[in-house]
Amino acid sequence: MIFSGKFRDPELSPATGISCVIKQIKTTATMKQTYLTVVLLIFTAAGLTAQPEAPMEMQHQMTEVWDPEVPVVTPGESPREAPSDAIVLFDGEDLEREWTNSQGGKPGWMVENGCVTVVKGAGSILTKRVFEDVQLHIEWRTPSEVEGEGQGRGNSGIFLQERYEVQVLDSYDNRTYRNGQAASLYKQHAPEVNACKKPGEWQTYDIIYTAPRFNEDGTYFTPPTVTVLHNGVLVQNHAELRGPTVFIGIPEYSVERHGPGRIMLQDHNNPVSYRNIWVREL
Ligand code: MG
């Protein structure tokens, strides 16, 4: 007979119980059965007498991560100036080093007095480098002499990965559709507020851009997102784009898989100026 797993006398200690039962087993079971049964009983007895261990007490060191050490970057003297790990895309003098026209030739914009100005009809200019996720600092100025109205006044634009426009426009006392004014993500997101300075004054954009990730079928796995500070004021807060910027149409219909892309500055026939352009790859 094999021990059923219960002690006959509930008053027996586990050790005594084991001894008695072993005697009983010896008379009725094979040696192999006996060995297995004893092992089973020892574990059972240990289980009956074991006390649950107290959880380990947390120490402050357990949640401190030391490696790898965070890389050191030297910031600029002010937030306008490039930190040590930035790529300077325009330093006020040499445009050709980093920029081309849309055919890959010399950019036809005018460089003067530390800034570059759109030349009507010269076409948009693009970086030679391609980018994915970036932090972009760029300064822009619309003409002090106001001409035109709505979308015709100081219009240009900053296209991320050649597709996604952050609108540049003289939106100081100049109504247009809200999702097309300065700091809008053109025709997709109006800015939270209008932080425009007067025509002729320099303005800043600090843009944090996350490129889209794609599914196998070319749809967005995660859409592109854009955060914009306009003159230090948060105006786009991690806004999700529906697709590329389109003047006419539905952005979703124009989504297609793409890789890293250039930054493009738009020629919209207005003499908008740019300076102090730098980028950090994220
Ligand atoms: Mg534009």
C-alpha cells in the first residue's frame, strides 16, 4: 500500500509522521516506491512548516541607473545659439555649403547682412542632408513694408522631410484661415495662439519633429508629430499629422512610405528672410 498523503494522527509532528509512515511503507512497497514517497513526504513536511519570506526591503540604490553616462553637450550662450552637437545649416554667410535649389544646383536666394532672403521665382531651397527626427531652430522675418493680405503677405514655409509644412506668414493683424496662419501645420493644425511679432521683426521657431514610422502596406504605424515654440511660446504641442501637406485635397490620401528627407524652405513669391538655422538629430 502507498501512503495516501494524510497523517493518521493529526497530533503527530511532520517528523514523527514521516517515521511511522516509512515503517508502514517498508512492509508493502518496493524500494523504489519507498524512496519516491519519502522524498514526497519531506517536501510536504517542509511545506507545512515553512514560513513565507518577508519581501526584500527597497533601498534607494535599487532604482538608480548609472550607465551609460548621459553625453555632455555644451549649450549656446542663449537658446538661440547652436549647442555643441548641432549641425549649423546656415551661419549667415555660406548658403551653398548645406543648401541647393530643387534641381540640386546652386540656391538662387540672396545672402546679405547675415541672412538669406527668398528671391521670387528662384524656387524653394533644400538641405543637402536628409533627416528623420530633429530639433530645428530657425529665425525668420517678413518684410517690414507690408504688401498683400491673407496668404499673400510674407508667405513662406518650412517643410520637414520635404512634405510637412510649418507655415511662415505675416500673421500680425492679418486674418486668414486659422489652419493656414503662421505656425500652423498647414491645413491640419492651427496654432494654439498667435504669437507673431510685427512685420520686419525677427521671429524664432523651435521645432521638435518626430518622423513617421510605417506599416508594411505604407500606412502610418505612428504618424509624424510636430511641436513648435514660436518666439518661445508653445503653439503646437506634439500635434499629429494626418498626412503630407496638401494645398487641395485630403492629407490621408497622400500618405506613402518614405525614408529620411530634406528640410525645404518655400519660395512663395514673398521676400521672407531666414537666419541662424541649426538642427540636432534626435
Ligand atoms: Mg507657406
